[in-house]
Amino acid sequence: MTRPVPPQPPEPGGDAAASLLIVLSAPSGAGKTTLGEQVLKTRPKLTRAITCTTRERRAGERDGVDYFFLEASDFLKRVQAGNFLEHATVYGNSYGSLKSEVLAKLRSGRDVLLNIDVQGAAAIRAHAEGDPELQRALVTVFLAAPTLAVLEKRLRKRGQDSNAAIQKRLSVARQEVAQARHFNYVILSSSIEEDLRRMEAVIDAEKMRQGRVPLPNYD
């Protein structure tokens, strides 16, 4: 039997109509993880969506906090049932964003951050086309290094990849940056502080969009 994934409890006083689903994508090495961590620290109302995974739990990780850890068979059942907004298999492990998890947090009045690749972002955009609730909340942001040379420098500075792996990541980045035109916003990465400032400007602008701000009654 598929293990149930518990929905998050509602937050008192939340305004679901103004909640944002912020999808952040970037080529590997552009700084997506760092930007996500920074904006979560500065925005108390912003929370990340807990994703499902089939990989083994690492030391210190907690089920329902870091990930929802599922058996491969349970994950497949959820794929077949259409439970995921997006899902992918990376290095033999599957990852997916549950629609129920995202909607529960949006409906509680929380803003939700999803750090995913461009394919995942495309899948969520496709879901939103047929779902007015998701479409109203969705904001997509593409983070890119200003040049390929800067991206390569950042990848080498991490010290995590071989030269061959870096070249492969750069090749993928060329393809991914071509998808930036499908996103609502593009941030050309500079410093951590400036990237955060621009991300916060995006969120502030979206919060003031017509339809998200309750208009005063002048009658």
C-alpha cells in the first residue's frame, strides 16, 4: 500500500489568494541553491515544498522535514496516479514535487519555493495551464551566470567535478539558457547579496499585482 504523505497544517490568517508558487531554475553552478537558502532566511512567510525521493536517507535527515522518503514502488504508484507536478530520475534515484504538498501550503497562505531544473519548470507550467489555482500563484525565475566563462569559473571553484563533468555541465547549460525565454523573470547572477536583492524585488512586485492585493472599498 502507498504510504500517505501528510499535508501541512494550515497557517492561521493566511491569504491564499495572494500566495505565490515561486519556481527557481538555473544551470548547475549558477547559484540556485545559495539564492534559495538566502531568500528563505529573509522571507518568514516563504517555505520550500518538501519533495519525495527514493534515495536512501542520509545521517541527520528526517522524513517529512528534509524529504518524504518513499520506496521505488510507492513512488511509481504516485507517478501513475498523477500525484506529481513534476518528477525526474537522477543517478538512479527519483525525485518529485507533490501537487497536494504545494497546494496545501498555498491554501494556508504560505508562499512556496521550488528549486528545480528547467524540465521540471516546464512540467509545472503545463500543469498550471489547466489549473487556475496554480496559474494564479505561479511565478517562474531563471537564474543565469552572465557569461559561460563565469559559470565555468564557479563550477571549478566548487571543486566537485572532473574536467569532463564540468564540460558536460557547460554543454547542458547552453541548452538550458535557451529556455530562459519561457520564464517570467531572468536574474543575471552577480554577487550573493545582489542576487538576493533582485529576487526579493521580484517577489515584492508579484505581491503587488492586480488580483493579489485586496482593493479598498470606497463606497
